[in-house]
Amino acid sequence: MIPILMYHQIGNPAPKGTPYRSLTVHPADFRRQMVWLRRFGYRGLSMRELMPYIKGERHGKVVGITFDDGYRNVYQNALPVLRDQDFTATNYFVARQLNGGNIWDKEKGIPHSDLMSADELRGWAAGGMEVGSHTLDHPFLPKLSPELADYQIRQAKNELEQVLGAEVTAFCYPYGGETPELRGMVRNAGYRNATTTQGGLANASDDIYGLPRVTVARTTNIFRFLQKCMTRLEDKRRQR
């Protein structure tokens, strides 16, 4: 069983009391996490490189590394660390918010955070990282009509590929909102894997269009982080 780490922002956390403050990991903590993974002999991999391990085609000490939304502070603070450790990672971009912000969070009282520009997206890929899709606008897909949901999934792939000049094969459901029908849409759109926000370790018996992940929060200390990465539970759904 393999942990797929789920990050959002890598930066200075917002003031205490700010909603979802825990989703911003301090850069020093992120660096410490990656350094200790490497010291213990683990390799951090993008979804593209991780899939053969999840399917059981390859074996080794590996951890998936993913980031949701495409925040600029990930480009600034995480990319250099990943390259230093010779790790790769997947970032799931909101196709129509390049050089924009997390406008979907405004009603929740979450502060604005810049998202990567098209040039930064290409820089992310040029650094050896993977560009994934997080829909066009970050909607909660189960609330959309099937036609609109399919458009969000399929068109995001098309638009990101136009920006990148390469195929986009990894998808992530915004807010973790998914159903069997939505998984089918993702598969039919040409993606090769998709992640959720459900907690757990990934293995060969999982639907590759509904892979669980392990949340890394601001308060996840290094001992808990290493436990999340190295513990192999019989019941993978207990790992959070």
C-alpha cells in the first residue's frame, strides 16, 4: 500500500482563526518532510510515475506527492525543494484560473492566494513535475448536470494541454466530490488516473479513478508525517 500525499499551499499560514488555515504548510516544514523521506530511502513521485507501483508492476519505497489548485507559493517554495531531493510531484491546476486566485474560497472567508500563471505552469513541468487537471472552475461536480460536469472534466484537459503543449493524464475531483458516473466521465475523457480527498493508502485493488490520499496539514509534525508515510495498515481506510 502506498501513501499519496495531499498538499494545498506551501507558505506562511494565515492568521489564527482563518478558515482552513491548516491547509497551508510552512516551507520549512515541507523541506523537513522531503529531506526525511529521502533520508529513509523513499522517493517522492508524481502520479504519472507512481502508477506502475500502485498497479503492482514495479516495487520500491515510494510516496506519491500531489498539490491541489496550482498555488504560486508551491512553485516558489516547493519546486526548489522537490528538485533538490530529486523528487517529482503532480499539481492539479484549475484551467481557467491561471494567474488568478482561489475565488471558489471567497464565500468561506478564506483569504485570496495567487495561482500560477501559464508560464509558471510550464516552468513547473520543465522542472520535471506533472501538470494535472482540477476542472475548469473548481465546482462541486456532483451538483452539476451530467452535461456540465462532463464539460468541466473534458474541456479542462483540452485547455491545459493547449497551454502545456503536452498530454495531461492526471485528474483530481474538486472538494473530493465524485460518483461512479463522474469516474466514468474522467476515464472517457482520456485521463489515466484520478485522486479523491478520501483518506487512505492506495493499492492495486483500488479503482484508479478514485484513489485515496493522505492529508498533510500545517499541524502535522515530522513524527506523524513519517508515520503516515511509512505505516502499512491492513485497513488502508484508517490512514488519514
